[in-house]
Amino acid sequence: MTFFNRRNFLAGAMFLGAGLLAGCHRASVSPSAASVIKIGSLNSMTGDESTFGKSCNSGIRLAAEQQNARGGLLGKKIRIITADSESSPSKAQLAVLSLIDNHHVVAVLGDVASSNTKAAVPRCQKARIPLITPASTNPNILRGDDYCFRTCFTDTTQGKWIARFARHDLHATRAALLVDTKQAYSTGLARVIRAEFTRLGGKILLAPSYQSGDTNFQTQLTQIKAAHPQVVFLPGYYGDVTTILQQARELKITVPFVGGDGWDSQKTLQIGGKAVDGCYFTNHYDPSDPAPRVQKFVKAYEARYHGNVPDAMAVLGYDAANLLFNAIKRAHGTGEPALRNAIATTKNFPGVTGNITINKHRNAIKPGVVIKIEHDKFVVVKHEKP
Amino acid sequence: MMVTQQLINALNVGSEYALIALGYTMVYGVLRLINFAHGDVFMVGAFVGAFTARALEGGMSAGGHLQLSQTLWQAGVGLLVAMVVCGLLGWAIERFAYRPLRNAPRLSSLITAIGVSLFLEYMAEISWHVGGLRYFGSTPTYFPPIAGSNHGVHVIDHVLHARVIYKDLITFGVCGVTFVLLWWIVRHTRMGKAMRAVSISFDASRLMGINLNRVISFTFILGSVLAAVGGCLVGLRNNQAQPLMGVMPGLKAFIAAVIGGIGNIPGAVVGSFLLALVETLVASITIHGVSLSPYRDAVAFLILILMLLVRPEGIFGKAVPEKV
């Protein structure tokens, strides 16, 4: 009856072993190894942050496909290897190690979530493999790590836009703040919002917190309702944001909620429905921007991915990948430290989200937009300068 | 006003925990096994409910606006299908993962339970595209709401000065009916009697001619059906289903079952509402402008540790000396 007798087991083990050996053999003498440039895409393909990770990965892959169609880089083809960071910092660390040690990538693009990037940075720094995060906005994730770069704005900038928008455009003076204590993104952004809103004469009445993945937020929302704020700051990720707004509207909290780029997902509209109507968030770009470089990208992305409109994470991944290709060209290869230095000296690189210059803190200074959710659509209501 | 509202919130959370905790406690009662995959059966329930409701929506929404009766019907069918699918899943988990290990050391079953849990979670992370629709997958799946269920009940609004919406009433109603049904099954049917017998002594009940395999399968099916009800209610409340949505509720329900005395059915319900009450209380306290909400989960796990140290048999459990 049992299939797992000893002989079957031995046969299976031998079969597996043979397969593994064959695998090793192939890898060590691969003729293609020298003619490809391997680049790692560290992104959450599973878990709570996977919409972001999947979009970012799609943007990176589109950039590589276009580059390969133009003949590749320095006569070699680009191969993108995606490692899943599973929406968890500890898994991000394992994923980045596998990119570096098993796949021998020359550079890593990722992650989106600041907590995951923070976990991957020391690994890349130690291995001297350049890491470019396309979308992690927390300012503290890059400190002395001179191999790590960022090609989006930081929360220091974004948080000020959010606070100023609430104070000056929504004329709010009394606000509540709801923070996700599990995410570096949320706690970092909350700190800036609080400081800037207070500096502009506003008052944060209360700041309860939650943890991403919670299903019930009514306790915190009941407290918020009792304090009667004019606006609620919600620097979180779309999955929780939609649930929170749903429950807030059920409790008849009707004031607008304001958040950051973590809200950017078509799921916000689909799951949030009426509950997210009339809320605002800051973002990296506007897909309806008529500028030719934006429209060219949007068309190419829609054609490649079955009509999906690229969200901010897709365009950021695309820009970061192209910036890296550009640096590899300028460095005439992927050697160390030439590639690292080429990335660091990027000036006025024409990205879809604007011209990117890497400053001495290895950050990009970029403009942004404030988006209002209106009748199941994202509408740009304000352009922000860095 | 705020106190009443928080009590209603606690009732909501407690109902969610109770529906999961009952499955934990029943399986422990008959098998002495902590079925860690139980939280994930809850997740599968939410997904199946969402798919069914969505499929029915596609057939009806052609006319435009959906009526309350239509969406109620939709949610009801979704709930029933989820109950059937999860019942089968619970049966399959026991049949193929736990039964072959019934006479193995208890640790083997426990590790298998964790394996089954991870298996379900990561199978749900993979998305399947059938007929242009996406099934499962890591990005949240949309759960169609019941029309009008977000509206408040005005009478209660006025009397209690707290907001109770139809969704709350649906939750409490469904939970109440489920608990009564469960009580009736366990106390007044032959199968219930057999379950109670097995939980007292495996060997003695076998000697009395009870078909052990049938009783154990039935227990798993019953527990999984309850988890499906919980999954659908939570999915309905949040309008979404996700592969990891069962992890935290599963752990909390486990704590609730331990508080009430694991293996004890009324204990699981009382433990759930008690835990929900404590969590809500902790999360709603603010001292000098600093909210205690970040410590809510820490307090829940602290209660588990204290309970295991001070009264491991739980509130309703009887301390039974380990038979040697």
C-alpha cells in the first residue's frame, strides 16, 4: 500500500541527486554566462505588498526587454532575475543573498517597501553590489552605505507635501494620525507629517496605531471619531488603507483621509469603492500627463501587460532600470567600483518621472503630485515641487 | 458613547475569534492535536465566498443597480458554497495529512499541521486565471459587499448613541445561529455524543463500537465549516480576501481557546469574547496623549503566557493529571 518503501525512496534520492549534479554542472560551464548581464529584481511577489512588487518588477522587465530589443548592453543581453522578498524584511534578506551568492548579479533593483530595502542594504553593501531602490521613500534606509542609491523622492519631502496640503489646501487645523507601527515607511512618514503640520500651526489630536495585516480597526477609529478631527493622516499601504476607510465610513467618520504613495494601487479603488471617495494622497507621477515621454511609456506598458495602466511603482521600476543601464554604458562594464561610481555621478537622466540627478546623499530630488480620489478615479489636483 | 461603541467593536472581534477558536478546541478535544492549519481554512473560506459571490454578481448586475435581496442571496449562496468547500478541505486535511500519523508521536502531527498551514498559505499566493478571471493570488481579491449593509440602524443609533450597522447585525445573527446549532449538534445528536465520548477516551469509545475515523472526520468538517463562516463574515466586512489573512486571527483564536480551556466548547466562545474585550480595552487607552494601541497584540500574547503559567487548563477546563 505505501509508496514510500525504502527502495522507492533510494531511487528517488538518487534521481534527485543526479538532477542536482547535472544542474551544478550546467551552471559552472554555462556558455551564456559571459554574454549576459544579470540584474536582480528584489520585489515582493507574494504577501501584503505584492501589488507594489509585481508592478515594480513588470516595469523593470519592460525596460530590460526594450533594451534587449535594441541590441542589449555593450553587446550583451540583459537577464532580469526576480527574487521574491515575500513582503517581509527577513525574507528580503534571504532573497538578496540568493541574488548575490547564487545568481551572481551585477546590481540589485529593489525593494519597494522601505522595511525590506533596509534589510537588503547591508547585504549589498558588504558584497559591494550596487543596489538601487526605485521606490523606498524612508530617508533612514540609506546612511553610510555608499553602494546603495534611491531614484524616488523621500518621505522628508513627501511628508511635508502631505502636511502642507492638509493645512493650506484643506484648511485643517485639527488632525488625527493613524500609523502602521510594523512599517518603517509609515512610522517615518508619520514623523515628518507630525512635525510639519505642527510647525504650520496645526495640532495632531491623537495618533493611535495599527499593524499591517490587522483586520479590525474599529477601536482606533472610534477614538478618532470621538476627537472630531478635520482630517485624518493615514500613511499606510493600500491593503490596510481600504479596510480602514471602509470601517471609518461605517462609523460615520466623514472627513477626508490623506496619505502617501503607499495608496497607489488600482485595488484602492476596487476594494475601497465609495469609502475612499474624497480622499487624497501624494504620488510620483500622473499617467494622464500628456508629456510625450509619459504617454510613450504608458502605451508600451499597456501593450506589454494586457492593458494594465502602469501605476507609480511600475514607472519607478522602469526608470531605475533604465538609469542602471545608462550607468553600465557609461562605466563600459559592470566592474567594481566603476559601475558604482557611474551610478553616483548620474546627472539629468531623462526618466519618465522627470529628470533624475543623484545627489551627494545618493538620493534623487524629484517633483510629485497630489491625487484626489473622485468617483472611482485618480485625479491630479496639485503639482508639488521638491 | 465611546464605551458603548467600543463594546460593540469588541463583540465584532470576539465573533471572529470565536468562529475560529471553536474549530481549534473541537479538534483538540477529540485528537489532542493543535490544528495550526485551521486559520488557513478560514482564509480559504473567505476566498471561496468571494469567488461565488462574484460569479453570481456577473450574472445579475447586467441590469445595473443591485438590490438588497439580490446581494443577500448572493452572500448567502457564497457562504453556503464556502461552508461546503471548507468542509471538504477539512476532511481532506485530516484524511491525508493527519490520519497517516495518528499513531506517530504527537510532535509529528504538530509539525505536519504547520506544514499544512504553510502549504495552504502559499498555494493561495499563486494566482490561477480561468476564463479571464483571477482566482486566489497575493493581491487582495475583491469581496462583493451586501447592498446597504454599511448603513446604520437608526433606532440603535438613538438609543445607545453608538453606531451599529446592518453588517454588525448580520455578524451577530450568523454567529448566534451557528453557536446554537453547534451546541445542539454536540449535546443532542448521536454524533455529538460520540464526539464527547471520544474526547474522554479514545480507546474506551472504540471498545464501545464507535467508529473513530467517522467521528474525527466529522469533527474536522464541523470545525472547518465554522471557519468558513468566519472567513466569509470577515471578508464581507473588509471587502477583501488575502492569502495571509488567517495567520493573525488564527493565532488569536488559539489564545482564546487556551484562555477558555482548550477542548472546551463554551470555553472557546467565552475566551474569544474575553480576549476581544481586553484587546479593545488596551487599544483604546491613551495615557498623556500616548496611545497604547501598539501594545494590543503584545498584551494578547502576554495573557497566553500568564494563562499557561498560572492556569494551563483554562477558565473552564478541568485539571486532568497526565496519565502514565
